[in-house]
Amino acid sequence: MQPLAGDCSLSDSLAGVPHMGLGAYGSLLLLGAIWGASFLLIKIGVAEMGPMTLAALRTALGAVVLGVILAARREPLSRNSRLWRRLALMAALGIAVPFAAISWGTQHIASSLSAILNAAMPLFTFCIVALSGGEATGLRRLVGVLLGLGGILILVLPQLLQGGVQATVLGQLAVVLAALSYALAVVYANRHLTNESPLHTSFGQLTLAALMLAPLALFEDSWRAAITYRSIGAVAVLGVLGTALAYLVYYRLIRQAGATFTSLVTYITPVFGVFWGRLILNERLSWNAFAALGLILGGLLLVRGRPAAPKAAAPEGAALAKARRSG
């Protein structure tokens, strides 16, 4: 999942990192570990079920969990039709398209590579904001964007030159498409959903995305195939832990430490993605994968800037564009 809204510029997302207690750092690591593991769980799930089925199930499970929380709090949903139209667009851009693309792409590439390529999302976000006149460009940021794009090319180009457009290349491009879709969603949410309750908007988007993905899932063979507890468990953990409960950790961390500090999860998630892929699936990456990871993370540092003076913690509803969730 990705952050859904925010009112701050992307260039200062590392500015103002305060001195935090061990609890905040522990929550940050937990969040990165959960979102990094999402790519591993997707890889396990799509081994036995179709990518649209997996995306639909994880989205529906996440919606159910958040719905239960809202019901327990007795919080009514908004009846604003304009808000629901915006949530529908966000559901498509921020959930349905990227979930489907990552699920499909991870069938053909290592989960570690999915985590690395998806880390380019903040770079795409900056490019979109800069092209729309919302961010000033400069040599440092331009170099950062070029480094990040170079990281993507290092992953995709060798296989493209060797074997042409094949499943592996298409899988990598699908994850890049997901990162771009996430970026469009963040920019849109930053402009139109900053004052909305993050729990309500998350529930609305997950529910609408599940309705979008369900018809696509019905056309797959997953419903007639023999699915084991391994893939069912992967989807259950992905939907409940990685799609719903991770949001609760995310919001709590924003309230506790501020959105600036929480944005550091952007750099942690792909590292955990590589770690889990190696530990659980014994995925062995070639040199260009690690080079791509270094270039993308280095590009993020250049685009986002270096830490500056501390700032006060931002309200959760006004800061959600500052951090990243995966998968």
C-alpha cells in the first residue's frame, strides 16, 4: 500500500528528522519489514492463484479489517458524493492498478526485484509534481532522477538486449507501471484528500478497489485450481497484516514521531524486500540488482534533500504523502 494524502512538498520529506525514542525506531523498522515482506507474500501467492485473484482477496481482506475497526469505533462514513468519486479514482490509481500490476509482474521476476523497482515511486512522484509546476527543479534533483532511472535501466536493459521483450522484462515493466500509478495517486491525494480521515479514506479506497478487481478475478482459473494452505496463508497475512494493520502502525507512527520521520520507511522497505526474498525464497540477485538498489536509493536522497532543522510532528491527515507502503 501507499500513503494516501498529504499537504507537504516532497522535497522536504527528510527535513526535520527529530531525535526519537527506541519505540519510534522499532515501529519504523516494523513497518519497513511488513511492507518489504509484501513482495515475498505476493510471490508465494501467485505461485498457485491468479494475480487478479490475489489482488482482489488482499484488498477485500484489508477492507474487512478496517471496516471492523470503524464499526467498533462507531464512526459513520461520509455521504459526500464528490468525496466518493475522488476515492474511486484513488482506488484505481493507488490500489487496483498497482496491486494488479505488481501481482502480475512478480509472477515473472524475483520478489526482491519487485521491491527494488517499486522503490522508484517517490522519484516518479517528484517528476509529476515538478512537471505540473509544484516543485522547483535543480541540478541536484535532476541528477537524482537520472540516477533512479539509471537504476531501472540497469535492471531491465541487459535482459532486454539478450532476449528481447520476454516475460521477465514485462514483469519488471509491470512493477515500474505500478510505481508510476502509486505516484499519480499520491499527487492526486496530496491535492484533494489532505483534510479527510485517513482511516475512512483507506477503507473507502480498499472497498472500491476490491469491487474493481473482483470481476477480473472471476475470469481467472484460480477458483477452479487446487490452492494450498501456503498460498491462502500468504494472502491472509498480506491482506490483514500488510494491507490493513500496517496502516494502523503507519498512522500511529505519524502521530508519535511525525510524517518526516515516518517517511524514512521509503529507504527501509526495499532493503527488507531483498532480505526476505533471500531468507525465505533463497533468491540470489546479480550485481546489477544491487547496483540498481544503490542508484535508486541514492537518487531519492538527492531528490528529497538532506535533513534540516527539526519540525513538529505533522497531523496524520495532513502528512500522508510523505512516506511509502508497498506492495
